[in-house]
Amino acid sequence: MPFTTIYGDGNGTRVIGDGTSIEQALHPTVMNYIAEMRSPTGGNYAMSVNEIDAVNNMVQAMVANGIWSKMKAVYPVIGGTAAAHKYNLVDPRDNNAAYRLVFSGGWTHSSTGMLPNGTNGYADTFLAGNVLSRNSTHLSYYSRSNTAGGTGITKVEMGYAALGVVSCNLIIKRLNVTFAGAINTLTFNGQTTSLTDTRGFFIGNRNSATVHSLYRNGELFISGNDNSVNPTSALTIWIGARNQGPTNYTDRQCAFASIGDGLTEEEARAFSAIVQAYQQKLGRAV
């Protein structure tokens, strides 16, 4: 059985590497994930030892940092097909109740990620906004594409929008406004300085009634006050676009995505380090 190593980075975060190790056996959810990937519905995909180690390393490090329990859906994007990419690692069953992805429109699937075509490609997670707490929600997206910002909000990496009621969106770059997000509000939190590179790990986060924050590669990009009292919505979260009003398709390759409870600043930093280590082990980090 493969083992993983987790060590301290000297700053309180437990990440994966070659330091003083603590051996960890396969996490139960990883064992279930491997079995589903090997099934006919998973395209009979046999994960390599390196892929198994990468996924297990990530889960064990998230557990060690107190992050795993906050996850509702984690999409590792292993394998080169839609059948392999669809699984939610938190609950790797092939049904809507487990928040597995159903792809629509144009997508290109490869070992480096899943790429929406920017015109009609999206994936429904079947995870409704009202499953999440209004004041405790995060969305994350690992982008491997450096592309221009869309006009207005025409490129949305993931989320939904009940127009005039509430939005829960993560936008890596839009024209004249860089990395932006609206986490259970109608107010976008962003910055008006150009983002030179849209590659990396992006988190839109809310962990209080009044503040939501944006993180890029583990660094706090911007944090803003938000005193709105918008409700959550029964609309489901999409990846590759936003669900409803209008859809706003992105063209940035996704190598990882997650949906869950809000993160503290320390947890967001740890989560970013863990996901980057995961991508490095798979040889697809940017």
C-alpha cells in the first residue's frame, strides 16, 4: 500500500515533501475514489502509484491542517477523460447527490486538467448554494491558463447568480478589474490593477457576516467589508461558467476545484500550499 509523507514547513503548515516524515496509510475516501475511477463509470481508469500518492498526500495534509472537514466537494481532476474528471473526492459516488460533475458543451480533457471552450462549456456540480452557510463559504479554482480578462464579467470560473438576489462567483480576471469574487452577496470584491498572469490557485472566501476575501497562491489579494443581508440560493454551482444570468463562460484550464465552508487566513494559506504541492507531484504546477 502506498504511503505519504507530511512535514512541517516551519510556519505551522503541514505540507508534503522530503523532510522528517510521518507515514500515513491511504485515507478511506482515497480508497473509495480509486475504486470508482477503476469502475466502468469511471472509464476503467487505473491510477498510477504517483497519482495515488498525490491524492493521498493532499487529503492527509488537509486533515492535518483541519481543512478537510470543511470541504463539501473536491475535484482532483485526475485522468484524461470526462469520466475520470467528474468525481468529487469527498464523496466519490457517481450520482448527483454526491456532487459529481456532469459536463455540458465544449470541453477538452487531458492529464493536465479540464479545459472549457469559453463559449458553451460548463460542468454542473449539483451542489446548491443553500447547502452552504451564507457567512461561511469558499470556492477555489486552480488555473493553468494565462488568458485575457473578459468584458465586464463575461468570464466566470465557477459559481451561480440569482440576479437581483445573490451571487456566489469566483472570477480570476475581468476587464479593468482583476481577481474578483462575490461570495453570497451582490457586491463584487476586487481590485482595479491589472493581473499579469491568470495562472495559479485562486480562492474566493467568506468566513464572517461582514467580510469576504480573495487569495491568490496563498497570499491575501484583497479583503473587503460587506454588510449585505442577501440569502443563499437553490441554484447549483457550476464550474467553467456561472449558473444563470448570464452564464459567462471561462476559457481557463482547471486542474483542481473545491467548494466548502469558509476558511481562516491561516487555513487559506495552508490550503494553497497543499494544493500547489499536489500539482507539483503531478508535474503540472504553474
